[in-house]
Amino acid sequence: MTRRDAFQNLLAWMAGSPLARAQRQDLAYVAERLPALEELVNVFEFEPVARKKLDRGSYDYLAGGADDEWTLRRNREAFDHLTLRPRFLVDVSRLDLSVELFGQRVAMPVLVCPMGGHQRAHPDGELATARGAGAAQTIMAVSTNSSYTIDQIAGTATGPLWFQLYAGPDVDRTREKVERAVANGCKAVCWTLDLPHAPQRERNLRNGIDMLRSPAVAAGRRAAREAPPYRLQTLYQPELTWSYLEEMVSYAKVPVLLKGILTAEDARLAAERGAAGVIVSNHGGRALDTAPATIEVLPEIVDAVGGKIPVLVDGGFRRGTEILMALAIGAKAVMVGRPVMWGLAAYGQPGVQRVLELLQTELARAMGQAGRPTVASIDRSLVRIER
């Protein structure tokens, strides 16, 4: 046997070695059996189950971000620069996680983000998500691009709903969307601002998934007066400015929140122009890549509005401690996206409920250990931000 033959044999052995396989990034997704729902102890553990059940295109659609996915990673990495400062000898025998949002009291400051296409995760789609959120006694924000109509979702929901709005394809159609959502009981409108043009989500391109085929986007393209320059694909109404917020507020009849705020300047304008609240969001890393993590810019946005309107936040939250950090900085509530979809894909409605209840329990535990028995008792002295 030559040295070349010996080396090839060594490589073949290493490729089949359990030690080598342990280095593979996707090892967690090679499972001999799917665990029972009650066996999962944190929300991270739902992802490999969801991936096992989904085809690659559907999984990548839910998991992926824009371009190099830098912002997608940054949302998680930014939590490494925050620590909690617990206080002791505080009576935490009775914890209360309930919070009031625009006149509605919910069991916890953890809400379900608006996300389109829940049927990619589970046949029951948003119907199951709405029931799971209701069972957890919290709010679900329904996407404009949901798999089911707002009428169908409202008809099966067991808890409060908000409506996420993409404005377009024209102002009349936009008003119809808002009025239909309100007529179906939605208690707030979340206008998403951060997709004037279609982002480059390269996982979708490789899998042959075209986000521009959704009915709402296709209608917007048909309504476009002229082709946009530079081979961009226009989404909804990129020509809208701050003046349209005032128009929407005049007819919405419910609070209008602006979703996608990432700077103090825009937060101040939102408060001045009549927004009822803002949602600090980078679209889960799916819009502008290299945008900052939401937890990084949350302090400046909270300071900019100065308590005039509530600030909510989403983006990479996976632990109760991370939710506590956002509340300490000044967020009124945290919205959670991908973990809810993992729960939906893995176990349907019970999975959604379980994800939300795990986060609720983790938040309660963190509040007790940090000496903060109520949401109102949480303030910025609880968190240290490393620069």
C-alpha cells in the first residue's frame, strides 16, 4: 500500500467517524426520532424538529435573511453585549407579567410577530397560530400576506388580533384592507415601512421561490405606473411619505403603529406625526442587510420618544432573559417570530402555545431572580450595556 492509498483510507475513515460528524453544522437535524412536545425545554429545540418536518425550500424561506444574512446573525450576537444587574431581598413571591397595550390587558409582554405564509410551516397555518396565541393569552399580529383571509383567522381566533399592513397597491385598496381588519376585530394596525423594494433573499432564489408571486405583491406590480430603475422590483407603494401616516390615522379608528423603525430621527417623527406606537424592527434580518440589531438601537429610540408613545421591539429574541433586557431598556413588549413558526411547523397549534409559554416561564423566572416582581418594576438600572 502506498502512502497515497493510506491517506485516502484515512480520509474515508474520518468521513465516517462519529467524531467528524459531530463537527457538521447540521448534525442537530439528523434525528432518529422526533421528540414529544413535552420533552423540549427551550425554544431553540423546536428548530431542528421543524427543519426535519419541512422541505428545504420552506425551511429556508422561514429561516433565511437578506444578502449575506449579516443582520440576521447580528440580531443574536448583539445580546452578548448586555448583562443583567440583579437585586436581592425583594419580595418576589407574587409575580405579575401582565401588561396593558392600547387598552387591552394580556398575560405577558410577549406577542406574536406578523409573518406571512404560515401554511409553509403547517396546513392549518394562521388558524393554528391564532388559536395557540389565544391559548397563551397574548396578541397575534396578522400579516397582510397571510395564508388565510383576515375573516377566516378572526373567525377561529381565541385571543386578540392586530393587523400588519403593507400599504398598496393603491390608497383605496390600502384603506379597504385596514377597514376590513378593523371590522373583523383587529385592535391595532402595524404599518410595515421597510420594504419599498424587494430584498435579495438568496436562499429563496436558490430554491426557486419568488416572493413577488404573492397576490398582494403581484397586484402592486400590476398597478405600477412605470417600471422601476436598476432592475429593482417595487413592493407595494414606495412613493409614500410621512403625510400618508396622518391620512391613515384619520380613518383607521384604531391605534396605528409604525413597524421597521431603526433610528431616533424616525422615532421622533412617528411620535410627532400621530403614530400610536413604534415597533423597532429590521424585519428579522430579511430587508436591509447590514442594518443594526434591534436591541442595539432600542435605547436611542426609547430615549427619542421620551415616553410619549409605546415602543415595541422584535428581532432575534429566544430567551426570557433577552426579553427582560428589552423591557429594562424601555420596550413595552417584545414580538417573537421564528420561534413561533418553529413551534407551528413542529407541532401545530400546541407547538405555538408551548413556545410562548416557555418564553413566559423563562421571563417570570428571570424577573424573580432579578428582583423585579412586575413589569412596571423593571427599569434601565437592571441592564448594563457594554460598548
